[in-house]
Amino acid sequence: MPYITADARARLDQGGRPQNAGELNYALSRLVDAYLVDKGGIRYAHLNEVVGALECAKLELYRRLAAPYEDRKIAEAGDVYRATATG
């Protein structure tokens, strides 16, 4: 759990945008907590929904943003891997 300042918590709880990884973690945690409360509390199905949604969001972020970024950096700096799928 991210331990951020009380001021940062208040700012985020009022809709402010996260400014660092700890604040982002806090904002995501609060969103998940609210979802679980609205669903009626902790049940396996609810936890499974949350974990699935977070995992799919993570994978989509990587697929759409991180992988293309990495591909550009490989083109700029060269690849570290000598073994390839064709090799």
C-alpha cells in the first residue's frame, strides 16, 4: 500500500491527478476499494473481476504504449538479443 501524505490523499480524493507512482497506486487502490464496496464487499467473484480488469488494463497498456516504445528504442540503440525467432 502506498503511504502518501495526508495532503496528497486529500488532493487525490477530491479528483486531483496523481503526480508520482505512489499517488497513482493510491488512486487505483481507492478506485478498486470503491468498486468492491459497491459490489457488496469481498467475494471471490468480485476479486476475480478486479484482478482481471487490472491485468487486462496492464496488458493493453504494454501492448499499445510500452512495446512500440521499446521497438523504437531498439531501432535507435540496437538490440541486445542475438538469438531470434528465425535463428
